[in-house]
Amino acid sequence: MYAVIKTGGKQYRVAAGDKLKVEKLAGDVGSEITLDKVLLVSDGENTTIGSPLVQGASVQAKVVAHGRADKVLIFKMRRRKHYRKTQGHRQSFTEIQIEKIAAK
């Protein structure tokens, strides 16, 4: 059984037992969270596609860790104009483990 969920402006295909890194979510490490923006649910034979969400479907997940991704460097330069600008960014993430997928 798998589902397609939406969180943090992105869509993920998940199944029970999967670990994935998503945009930062509120919740302590070890706590259970419910993801209710489910776009599609499939059990292998029957597939339910939402318009836009599947009614009554939810995904239970456990927060495994919080962290920050590797640094991304932004470098801007205009040749011959004596202009250089360097900037860095580290995106925060939450690592979750999918416990179960509940559908009607």
C-alpha cells in the first residue's frame, strides 16, 4: 500500500516503513504526527485519486530527527564592475518515518 502526500509545497510517494526528509515540521523527536493532505491512495488493486484530496485518508508518521542540510553557496559577480557578493544558505529539514496509511 502506498500514498502520495503533500507537505512543505512538495509531493512524496510514501509506503509504510519509509524514511524521508521533508521541510521542517513542528514536533519533538519521537512524537507522532498526522499528515492529512493525501492526494492518492493505492492498495495494489484499487487506486483512489483525490480531487484534490482523498476524503478520510491520513498518514501517520513518527519524527526521527531534525537537522539542517549542507550549505549552498550563492556567488554573484559582475565582471569589470568590482562587484562580488557571496551568500550561503542551510535549509532546515525534519526526518520522518511513515508508520501507517489509513484510508476509508
